[in-house]
Amino acid sequence: MRVVAALGGNALLRRGQELSAENQRANARAACKALAPVAVEHELVISHGNGPQVGLLALQGSAYTAVDPYPLDVLGAQTEGMIGYIIQQELGNELPFERHLATLLTMIEVDAADPAFDNPTKPIGPLYGEEEATRLAAEKGWTFKPDGDSLRRVVPSPLPKRIFEIEAIKALLEKGSVVICAGGGGIPTVYTDEPVPAGRRLVGIEAVIDKDLASALLAIDLEADVLAIVTDVDAVYEGWGTPEQRAIRRATPESLAASEFAAGSMGPKVRAACQFVERTGKVAAIGSIADAAALVRGEAGTLVTRDAKGVERAEVA
């Protein structure tokens, strides 16, 4: 089977952890141990989040005032290389030496007129208290929104339209490589009207594409058999955080889309899973990185499939 595994940002950095290289590598090592059996049995493409990392780079860059801060598309490219390197190395340590791995910088086209540019929603970087967030907003012009009991910087998150490197990804898969790509939702790019020998000029734009929606587009374009969205919870829950919370074990995309989930966390994952199933008729799974192999087998997490009976909930213990 051909599997696209979308690693949440928490696969590299858990909530509240220090943004250190050591923490990211330790978490990546655990994630790669869970993904290795999938890579042995199937064609595997790995995408990943980059919210904490790109936010940290932006914060570090803004502290150096001799030059203008690097734009988000450049920071996205930096994090694709950095995170891809860690995943590629740690997964390579789990697989036979002859199994090839490749990290591919991935540009994704977005619409410059996307309404997301007027309403930043994508959280990046660390959590802040109200006083520090107010100071940074005044100094740097950043936008902040609540994240639990804290505040977090938010940036525009336009919808992904086209993956430019899709044919290169297919070629690597056909040669037997595990491919790490579309990191952080891919590098956001738009076309300008400026003529160049290739047609129009492609340029980066200040945004961060949602990783799960980019992963759904990637899985659709690759005609994947399974889209596995792995995170730090074991399933999608109704009534999350309440005494009545119940895990959803199976659901049709229509029934799952009719429910409401947190916009900054589970909402995009559910939306991406539903899009993939609606477009392909295949299966999407959402669950814990520790259950990666079982997710692909349909034995864990929340399965989104056309043959479910509405929303099938876990039994109450």
C-alpha cells in the first residue's frame, strides 16, 4: 500500500517543552521507531508540522536588527530542511541500510487573494503570557490569539492549491525511497504577472499553510491508499475535555464533518481526513503516533471511511 503519514508538530515538540534541538531529536526518534514498521511493509511518504520551529526562527531572526527579518516562506524552507534531516536520520537508523530515504523541499501554490490573509489563524511559535504578547504585538506588529490559558502568535494560513514537486515525489517512491516532503504544509508560493522564460514568476508569500490540509492534497495527488494523521491523542473525541467525552472509532466523512472540533488543533485534522476520503473513497485514520502501524491497519484511532454507519463511538467503560 501507499501510505501518507502526517506527523503533528507534537511529534517533534510536546506542548510546554523547551524548544531545544535535544528535545526535538528525542521526540523524532520515538516517532520514527513507531513509523519504521510502516516503512518496512508499505510505500511511505512523511509530512510534518513546523509551527513551533518556524515561530522560534522568526523570534530569533527579529532579535537581530541589522537586517530585516527573513520572511515566513524562507523560514518554512529552513524548517523543512532541519526537521527533514532529523526525521531522515532517525528513521534511517531504524531501517535496513539499503532502504533509501530522501527529504524534498516542497513548494505549494496558494492564492494571493485567499481570504486567510485578512484573518490570521495559524498558530506558530511558543506560548506567551499576556504581558509579553502585548509587548511583542506592539514591537513587531504580530497578531496573537488565545491558546488555552496562554497566547500564541497567529499568521495567515491560505489553502493549498498545487504541489510543484509532485512528480519528483512519485519518481522517488517508484525507486523505493521513503520520502519526507511538504513539511510545515510546504513553502507557500504565488505567481506574479511578471514574465520570465518559464512563463510567470513564482515567489514566496508571508504565510504558513496548514500541514494537515497540505497532507490531504499530497495523499490525493499520490493516489495513496491511506492517509494517517498522527498526533498526541489516541482518537478524535466528542466532548473533548468534558466528563462526557467519548472516542469516535469510525465515521463517514459527512457525519464527522457535521460535528465541531477545535479550529487550532483537531479541526484541521478532521477536515483533511474528510477531504481525502471524499475525493478518493479510500481510508483516513487519526490517532496516536505510538499506534502508527495499527492506524494503517485500521485497528486503532478514528477511521474515516465511506462504509461506516454514521458516527460509531467507543463503548463507555
